[in-house]
Amino acid sequence: MRTRAPRAILRQSSPLPVWASILWRVVAVLTLVGIAVAVHWFDRDGLRDNYDGQVSFADVIYFTMISITTTGYGDIAPVTERARLFDALIVTPIRVFVVLLFIGTTYQFVLRRRWERWRMALLQDKLTGHIVVAGFGKTGSEAVDELIARGEDPRRIVVIDRDEPDITRAAALGCIVLQADATRDTTLADVRVAAARALIVATGRDDTSVLVTLTARHLAPDVPISVIVKAADNEFPARAAGATTVINPVSFAGLLLAGSCRGPHIADYLLDLASIGGPVALNERKVRPEEVGRPLSAIATGLGVRVYRGDGKYRFDAPEVNQLCDGDTIVEIVTK
């Protein structure tokens, strides 16, 4: 019987670095102890040393520490009313704060880590409707930035990458991250790719991207997969592997360059359509019930430019778009 490898656990970044969390606790404890030592030293006449009758600075430090830690050997004791009030009203709250800081540190670095691991495992079990990004290099990170700029919750984005620096950068954005190899079945199963809304593949290597696509399509037959390839002759293998959309940045750049030769504003408008920063954008949606039977030109949400019906695609002036049908997909230009 084949046994499955232990599941990798997703993680998110902590809002405070470990060193900073430890440092502020150390500073806080030393500050509180310093205050107690200073006041005891200036009011050392209110203390009595039952050992030699002299209260030195070392005795003050010793008495302060055993008072804060509630050890209380009784060899040095406050004898004046002012010293006793200070111990009751100042040292006791300091003792409580120091204990809470130690408990907080234990929670932060022991209990909380276990809690976060359990919480992320629970989230992983219920993860659905998310976007998986395989590869967080230049293209993958730009895609995530664009998704967030368009209003996507980074907590609904799962980033897979093998490099720790890339994983750290993705976690800093608030994304859920997994440092692993996206070409493996177990990795894509761990991020619940079958329940994802979409998969973006941007590994930086065409062969790796095709393999990730092939693996993902095997696990998730219905999930839209967008792949970026660098070489034009790899577009067909990517589609054959199951990619829904194949993007070649070189080809797109060529289109922009060619368009710019026909007019100085064509490339500018194309970039507006593609980026969240422009005043217009392309939007894809299903036809609405009230639009069925009406022409594409009559839609009120934007400027219709194409209709997808079954395996066919029809431009805005095709006779097929004079009457929209139930199940049609509309591509439109909308304003922001």
C-alpha cells in the first residue's frame, strides 16, 4: 500500500521580526528592573541588611531581583513606611509586568508557533476559491502586485516558490506561501489547486512551466491555468499540457512595437487596457438574463468587443452578436 508523504504546511509572515520581538521584551524588562534598582538605591536607608547591617549597591541589586522574582529570603527587608509602600505599589506591579513579559515570550515563541501551524493547517483544509501563483520571480511578483492593486485580498493568494528570498517577499505582501517544488503532485495538492479559482504559472523556465501546467491539469481538470512562456515554439506545448491562456511577453512586446508604428497612441491605449493604472480596462463576464436576445452593442456595462459562444469567438461586428444567447461570455471595455 502506497503511503502519502507528510503534507507541507502553508505559512504567512509575522508582522514583527523575531529579533525585534525579543529585543523589545529584553529592553522592557531591563527598564523596569533599572527603575526598581534606582529607587531602592536612593531609598536604601529604608532597607535593613540582617547580615552585616550595611546596604551596598550590590545588596540593592540583590534585594531588587529577589523581590521581583518573589524569592524573598528575608535577609534584606524594607523597614520604613516609605520603602514598604514602594515595594507594595511599585515593585509588585513591576513583578507582575515582568512575569507577563516572560509568559508573553513563551507564548510568542512556543505556543503561538504551534497555534499558527495548527491555524494554517486548518486554513489549508478549507482553502477554496483562491489564486495559486507558481513562481515569484519578476513576472510572478508583478502579477501578484497587479492582483492586489485590482482589489484581490492577498490572503486569498497562495505563492509557491523554492527560493527563500522570493517566499519572504511574497509573505511580506500578506500572501500565503509554500516553499516547495510546484512541479510535484504533492505540492499542488497541498495548496488545493483543484479548489482554486485560477492558477498562474511563472516559473521563469518554459520547460518547468509546462511541467507545472501538466501536473496541475492532471489534478484540476477545470481550473483556469495561465502560463507565461519565453519562446514562441513553447506556446503549443503549454496549450497541449492544458494551459487555458498562454502569454508570450516577447510576442506582446512585438505587438506593441508594431502598433506604435501605425500611430503614437495605440501602444499607450493597449497598456491602459492591460494595467490597473489606466482609465479603461478589459472585463470578461457571463451574459446577464436581461441581455439575452439583445445585441452586443446594447449592453449597458461597457463597450462590447467580443462574444465567446461554445467553441466559437465572434467580434463586435459579426452577425452572431446581434442576438446574445444564454451562456455567452462577453469581453467588454469598461471605465474605472
